[in-house]
Amino acid sequence: MRTQLRRFTACLLAAALAVCLLPAGSASTEGAVFQMVVNDRFLEMNAATMPFRSEGIPYVPYIVFDWNVTGVRFGISSFVTQTDGEYTLTLYSIGGTLRFDLLKGTCEDPNAGEAMNMRAISRNGMIFVPLGGVCRYFGLSSDLTPTSYGTLLRIVNGQQSYDTNKFIEVATTTGRLQERYNNYIRGQGTAATAAPSAPASPTPDGGEGGPDKQGVRLYLAFECGDTEGLESILTTLERGRIQALFLFRPEDLAEQDGLVRQVVGSGHSVGLMVPGESGEAALAALRQGSGVLERAARLRTHTASAEGASSETAEALRQAGWACWIGNVNGLPDGRGQAARGSAVLEDAQARRGSVYITLDAGRASAGVLSYILPRLRSEGYSIRPAVETQL
């Protein structure tokens, strides 16, 4: 009896020791932590872009191939098309094109008329593509190397400074791998225990696990000069059950009456966007736009956005009965890629102490920005509300 008890106790101790010695990166496939690197540059770690395996195949966010996000030029460009009947991702370079159809679950090389044996997957508004298949097609190399701080997932084009073993050695010695892993785990609010680390200076691509914004009011507005992404934006908002404000210029209304009716029919608010050099000029433009809007869509609005308006102009509009949209987070196009612009929007929103007013345009790229930021805004607890006149 005593012998059996000693054996049982020994087994328990061995099992406990084995669990304690498991490396931090030995999580389940679904909850695995990947540290993405392109050439010699780490990419931001967050839940929205965390790679995963599906049927054993590693999938990465398509933006890892976008130099606007990574700062590394692979010679690959991309665009997403999302309407009621189409949801596609196109990756292209001088050497070829891949077109992923997410509704059909297919991929093709349209130039060669050839079907490719791979597919893309959409998760939380981000599109993921198979790592190996895409890299092989565009002549890139990739590898996955387990470490004590997650799996290092690396994509290179031959211009990297170190091989992967040397890169891991340097990143481990400097504490970079450990710090990034700990920051990510803390940001997810999981029960996992972060590996102990000495205090270190903030990393350049930090920002994982932003501040708790539970209940902070957030409003969205879209300037409808460029409307190429409007269909996709409306679809994304409908899926998220979110209402927003859409701003039209008076001079464009005659040609955009169908879009206005579509926006209103989807449950959103409409406002007028006018120059803000002076209160008198702004009010004149608003009167003109109100007439056109009423004739085109049988709609009256009292919401305005005066571009570049001074406080005096804004006050003049308020005195005349207009509710003014004044954004405090600028998400308008600035030359950066979708993810880079989305990250900047999230950082600006987190820095605000009161309500957040995000201004985007209705272009195709902003549809991608919207899909990128919504999961993060929701995860951080913002209360996304309709931008109606009474809230402005």
C-alpha cells in the first residue's frame, strides 16, 4: 500500500513538474501566440491581427504584405471589394495577381485563368490568407520557429540582416521577445501568467492592450465626397448594428440623391458639409443644400459640418439652429495604408478623455479602416452611439 502511494505521489509530482516546464508558446492552436516579423522588423501584436492555424495551415492578416503597414517593401499591393453580392481580396505585384473570393471560398490567378488551391478567411473584420501559399506565389520565404514566448512567424524577401536563429538570439538577449509577449498577454486580460521580466522601456510598436474605455461615448461620421466604399461601409455598420452620420456637400447632392436615400433607408443620419470660412457663407451654403436635400430625398436635416470653421463660425451656425459635427479624431486619408491609419485612429481615440468623435471618408480604403477599428473599439468597451442632433 505504501509502495502504491509513493508511486502515485511521484506521478503527481512529475505531472506538475511537466506542466511547469511547458514553454509559454505551447498554447493550444486556437489560442497560440505568434510574433510576426517581416525581414528584421516586428509587427504590432493585437487580437484582431493575430495569426492562427486552420486545418493545420498558418493564416496571417493580408496587411503583412503592405509596406504602408510594415515599412518593408515586398512589391505587393492589395485592395478589398465588399458589397452585398461580392467580398473579395486582391493581392497583386508585377509578377502576378491572386484574387480571393471570400463568399465562394476560392482563389484564382485571373491573369492565367488558373484556380489556386487556397482560400482566405475573414475574422472580426480582418482578412487572413494562407502564409505558405501566398509567400510561394510571390517569391517570398517564411518560417515558424517555436520560442519560449510564442511562435516567431517570419516573412523575408532576401534583404534581411540576420537568419532566423540569429534574429531570435538577439531578440531574446535584448528582452524584446519577452516584453512583447507579456504586453500581449496582459492586453488580452486572460488568466495566463506572463513570463517574469525586468522593467524595460516602451517598444516602438507598443499599444497592445489599450486603456479600458468602458462606457465612453463614441460617434462616427463619414464625409461623402468619395463614395466608392459606401456600400461596404453600410454593410459593416449593419452587421455591427451601428448608426452613423453621413455628410454630403450641397453641390454633390443632385447626383447623390440615390445614395442619400440608401443611407437614410439604412437608419443613418444625414448632414451637410460646407466651407467654414465665415458664418454667412456657411449658412448660405446650408440653405442651398437644405433645399436640394428636401427635394431629392424629402429629408430635412439640422446637422452640419463646417470645414475649417473657427469657433465664431461654429457659434453662428448653432445660433441659427444647426447642430455641428466637430470631430476630435481625424481618420481621413493621409497616404498611409488601412491598418496604419486604423492604428492611428485607435491611438487618438484612446488619448481622448471625454467623448470621441471619429471622422472618416466614404472611400474604399476607409471601408477597410472601419473593419479594422471596430473590433478594437468594441473590445475596449466604447459605447458607439448614433450621431444625432441631440448628441452634438
